[in-house]
Amino acid sequence: MSQHGEITQSKCQQDEFVETIEAEEAGKPTSSVHVDASPKQDQALQLIEDAGYSTTLTPENNKRVLQKIDLRLLPILLSIYFLQQLDKSTLSYASVFGLVEKAHLHGKMYSWLGSVVYLAQLIFQPVVSYLLVKVPMGKFMAASVLLWGISLSCMTAANSFAGLLVCRLFLGIFEAGIAPAFIAVTQMWYRRLEQPVRLGSWYAMNGVVNMVGSLITYGLGHIHSSVFEPYQIIFLFFGLITIGVSVAVLLFMPDSPTTAKFLNEEDKLVAIERLRMNQQGIESHEWKWDHVKEACLDLKSWFWFALMFTISIPSGGITTFGPLIVKSFGFNSLNTILLNVPFGAVQLIATMGGAWLATYWKKKGPVLALLCIPPIAGCVMLLRITHDAAHKGPLLAGYYIISVYPGITPLIYSWSAANTAGETKKKVTTGILIVGQCVGNVIGPTLYTTEEAPLYHRGLLSNLALFCILFCLILLNMGYLTILNKKHEQQRVAAGKDAKVVDHSMNEVGAAQTDKEGMPVQQVANDNAFKDLTDWQNEDFVYVY
């Protein structure tokens, strides 16, 4: 079969796409695929209708367009997330350089400065979910970066608990949409096979922040100024950089594959065709209340909530109190900052290693369960080893082992993103997930208090229990997704289709598709990919566990 056959360009319309998997994999020219692309449907349909044809996806054009997408999107996403995590971490860095003493923070004041960011994000999530459906993605992200950069810069002038609290509150509001937007961008641009590594790559900026951010802060800490305290220099420096990056985001971040200026018309069609087998759609600006209802009634939405809640409690506590925990081992301020660098390196390796393993296994649940084990061991070490100068090495080792936990969060993001369809449902489900993350991060720092130094027994013990609970929740969610796949098999049989379908979104383009006996597997001819159906409504949807 020719991979570059003549493309039919007739203007006839039909209600459904008809395309066999043999045409997609071997490069056979597709039949006319024109549809009634009403404003309420996915914008991908409108682009195909305007072009007059749909293209054929081949390994060659898939690789070429994917490379273009990566080169444009990843530098922007990585830069934004690096700055977001760096800006959040400025509080813990500032605590090492005298913020607690200068601002007269006592009791749980410092803990609440860590929690209020997530409390603001929690309250703002319903608004974020709506805006992500209605507002172009690139403009939304640029505005968010600009406003949180201004908020961080304003912390330079805050020298009291009240002033710092207000600034941190606005920082949380303007950062509230970043993670949901990044998840939406990943769903909008990447096949499900590609999502774990892309999600992992921007989330891995947590580890880079702990390395690079610690070194930058180490340098800033040596600046002697008669005007600013060291912690004020930290706030101002990173705030101004964030404001500058917002301009680049506005200029270069595309809103969607259907409007991206860095892709020509043929490449836009390839970008859309790449996502057909995701069965998740690409972009629709209609808010659908039936999707909202389904997201709230879907048990897996609450599994995502529970998973994120459970991992975010220890994450919030360790992020806020990590440098103070290291300092409690008997190190001075500058050494404490430097010793955070290996913590970041372990985070980076765990995050990208977990993403790679999930891609290789084509399963996320088993990888998540595996990543729970090192943090459990690390918590046990910090709880059982005596905190004195003679045990600095083992204590640091325990702290670094705990730092595997950041690899868990992006895989939960990816797990949720891969198992939800329908434009509004995707945004609402992500909102529910982020609410769980925010609640966990609000609670996390409150389990630690400066009065408990150097042992931090209550915080570490609660973290240990939560990592164990997380392991159990992962297994339960895997079981539930298996049940949903069985239900969709029954629905396909009732609709006259084959019970078993191959999830091509989890295979390389051009890979041979066979069943367990090595026989070719027939793909459904009725294509629901761009009808803005939810995963419940679309019997062709395959859940990934």
C-alpha cells in the first residue's frame, strides 16, 4: 500500500468518520471524512471541514510533527513549571536566611504561609475549570505567569505575617490554573503513549529547582545589601524573572493544534490525526453540564482525588519543611541549601524514570505502587535513627530516599488524563484532582511545626501512614479500571462491534496490531474520536491501568 496516496477532497458531509486501522498504519489514503462541524463540536472537526479532507498518519509524518510540537511546547512548559516551583520554594529558602526571625513568625504562622497557597488554589479551582474551557490556552497561561510574578515581587516589601500571607494568597490564586492547564495541554497535543514522559518532564522541574534553585539561592545568600535582607533579594530576583517569562509565553505559546501558527495546514491535520485514537477529542469551547454531572458521579474521579490528596499531604509538609529538617541534622544555613541539591537529583531521576517505565510497560498503576516503597523506607529511617552528629550520613540518606515521592504525582496526572474524555469532563475531573492536591498541601505543612524540631515526629509518622494508604488506593483503582473495560466490552458487543479492540494510542504509529495469538485485530469502523463524548458515553474508549 502506498503511504502517500491521492487525498480525496470532495465536499460531501457525513455524520461519522470512517477509517480502518489498516489505512492508518499502512498509509492507505483515507476516504472522504467530512462531517457536520457545528460550533458545539470539537474544533478538530471544523478544521477538517475547512480543509476539505483528512490526512493519513504515517510513522514519518508523525515523527516530524511530534518533533515540531516538542520543540515549541516543552521549552515553554518546562520554563513555566520551573519558575512556579522555584517561586513556591522561595519561602523555604527564605526561612533559612532569616525570614522566620525578621517577620516574627511563631507557632504555626510559617506553616500557614506554606498552606495558604494551596488553600487559594483550592477555592479557585471551579473558576479555573470553567476558564480552561472558555479561554484560549496560551493567553490563559501568559496571564497567570504575569500575575503570579507580580505577587512574588510584592513579597519583597512584606515584613510581617499579615503582609506575607496576603502575597502568598494571591500567589496561590494566580498559580491555580498552571497544573490543570498543563494537563489539558498534554491531552490536547499528545498521544496517550507519549503523555507520561511529557507530563513527567515538566513535573521533573521540581528536581531541577532543588538543584539549580538551591545553587542560585546559595549565590544570592552571599549578597550583602544595606537596603534588602537576603530573603528579600530572593523574592525580588525570582519575581522579576517570572514577569519577563510571561511575555515569552504570550508570544510563543499556541492555543491549540487547530490554530497553532508554527504548524502549516497539513501539519495541523497530522497533529489532529495523531490524536484520533486517544478517543478524547482536542478542543471545544462549549461548557456541558451533563459532563459536569458525569464527572461528579464517576467513581474514578474520586479515586484521582483520593490519590492526589494522599500524596500531597507528605509533599506539602516535606516541601515546606525539607530544608529545616536537613538543618536539624546539624548543618549551617549555607550547607543546608547545598545539601538540597542531591534531593533534587533523586527527584529528577525518580520522576523521569517512573515516566519511562510507565511508557515501557504501558501501565501506570504498577509503577506508582513501586514508587511508594522508597518513601516508606525513608520515613522509617528518619523516625528510627538517632538525630545527632554521629548519624548525619544515614539521616541524609533517609531524607534522600523519601525524595522519590515526587515521581508519583505526575503519573497520577497522567493516569487521570489518559482515562478521561469529553472536553468539559476532562477539565472538571482535573479540577477535582487538583482540589485533592490542594487540600493535601494545605494540611501537609500543618502536621509539622517549628516547635517539634529536630525530630518532627508527628509529621514523619503521618507521612509514613499516608504512603502506605496510597499503595492500597493504587491497587483499588487498578481493579476499578479493569471493571470499566469489561463494561465497555459488553457495550461494544451490544452495538454489534468486536468485544476486543486494540488501544492504538498506546502503541507506536506503524506498529503491527495483533492479539495474543498473533492474529490481526480488527479496529472499530465507527469513529467517535472527535464527537466530544465522555469516556462513559464512548464504548470505543479503552481505560489504561
